[in-house]
Amino acid sequence: MIGIYRNCSVKKFFLKIASLIYGVVIKLRHMLFDMNILHSESFDIPIICVGNITVGGTGKTPTVEMLVEYYSDSYNIVVLSRGYGRTTKGYRVVQVDDTYRAVGDEPLQIKRKFPNVTVVVCEKRAFAIHRIQEEFPEVNLIIMDDGFQHRYVNPLINIVIFDANREVEHDNLLPYGQLRDTTNSLDRAHYFIVTKCPEDMKPIQMRVWRMVLVQKPSQEIYFSRMQSSAPCAVFAGIEAEVKSGAEVIAMSGIGSNESFNKGLAQRYNVVDTLDLDDHHSYRMSDLKRMQQLIAKHPNAVIMTTEKDAVKLANSAAIPEDLRQRLFYEKISLRFVGDSRMALFEKIDNDIKNRDNGAYIKGL
């Protein structure tokens, strides 16, 4: 027991040292941008950046999808993502029939949900925006997924997402904690969205979040909850219904498995879980684990996330009996009160003021 304790203490010590080194590197990088030694590029097209400063799932993709849904009728939109986890490199326009290994799971999810919207993946965002303007001159709004730390692009609007279940003020930088950027960087944000808020969230809790995040009078904070749709079959043609209280096996390859499992437990009888890494690539061993869980719980179905469903839907290796048991829920943001429209009014004004030449960054 003493040996285990010592090993844990040694591990924590080295993680803290690594965290301090990481913090020095991050602060140095920000300083180089602030001194214009490294350059942020501005563009003559409005760019809305959706990002976070923590690892794991905070709700960026539902936020991007909300923006796409709202603005696609009035703007020619491109969604720009790095395409995390893909096996390809460089600039690529996402197609509906692409594989998640080629373009990344989240960009493919967005493309399949909004097939008429152009989705581009590229590690070098500034280069990608120049190419987008050349190839798609009609585009008049870019939504950049997960680009808050990517300071080579200076967006019109920075929206930073936080999970209400994580206390940022008590967290540490990677690898000791979950922060991938310092809280000082939040002075570049324009709007904050706190997701996954409990139904009984008290006003004092909201005030604490305001005190922690808001650093300038121009910044605004909004609170939201995750809203689930009725379960959908992963494979087309399957019409089975999953009723509230049914036995389900929770399976997810996302950054916050625990949050997903707890959410399902509020609606179903979760009899088992299969927690996978974020952006998990499915293998035959995973299919065997699914079959074993189904054999163990013959009355259950497997409930997964929309991101995982995108990866499973085109797999020819999944046998028919397992296809009949695979379901997922679509997730969207439900804002507290009428703050959703308040956020869109702010964004609309930012874009309008920019078009009129009246937008001044940081005010």
C-alpha cells in the first residue's frame, strides 16, 4: 500500500512539473502573438470561432450545428475544422460519402446533417480560408470549429464553451489537469456558453461562472442544457422503438463518457457501459465486445452518440443481429430562458457593424 502511494505521489510530481513546462510554453506563445512576432491574420469575411480551453467534450459540435442551422438560410456558410483524428493531411473538402478516417468524425457528422453546407478540414486555418475564398467566392460566413487557440486567424467573434460540471477556476494545465490554455486567454473571448447546466442550477451558481469567466464589460455569458432527441437507428430501415425506461447499454467514444452515461440514466435503465476514448476508431475487437454485452443483456439495446453513429453506419463488418440493436440520440443546446435569441442578436449586430465598418475588436 505504501509503495502504491509513493508511486502515485511520484507520478503527480512529474505531472505537475510537465504542467508547469506546458504553461511556460503556452504563455510564451501568447506573448509572441501579442508582440506581433507571430502574426494573426484578419480576413474580409466574418469568421465565428467556436472553441474551448479544456480537453474533452464541452459541446462545441452542438454549438457549431446550432450556428449552421440558424445562419444557413441567410448566408453562404463554410464550416472549417482541423479534422482531428483523420488519417489524411492538408486541405480537403468533406463529402457526404467520405469516411471518418479520411476527414474526422465531427466534420463528417456536420456534413451529413447539413449536406448543402460546405465543410472543409485543414490543419492550417489561415491557408484554408484563403483557399476557401478562391474556390468558393460566394461564401460570406465561416464558422471555425475548435480554433480559439489557433491564433494565426483573428476571427470576428470568439465563442468559448464550458462544461458546467467542471470547475475551471480549480483546474490545472495539461497534463496534470484538463486545461489546454490559460484562463488569461479568455480576454480574447466575446461570448461564453456554459453547457450541461443542471435543471436546478441556482442564480448564485450562474453568478460564480460570471465572476470566473467574464473579464471585460463587452463579454456576455449564456447558460444552456443538452437536449436529446428521440432515439434513431444507426442503420437505415430499422424501425424498432426504444421507450423510456428500456434497458440500454451506454457506449460512447467522446471526451465525457460519464456525462453521457448519466444523461442516459435519466431516461433509460442503463444496465452496462462501454466507455471508449474520444475520437475512437472502431475495430473488430470492439464489435466482439458489443456482442458480448448484448449476450449478457439480451433485452437491451446499445445506445451511442451521434458522433459514434457516424463511424458505425457505413461499417459492413457489423452483423445484422447487432445492427438491429444499435441506436443513437441527437443532441442539441437548449438555452436557459430566452438567451438563445439574445446571443444571436449580439452576433447579428457584430456582423452588421463589421459590414458597416464600425466594428472595433475588443470593445
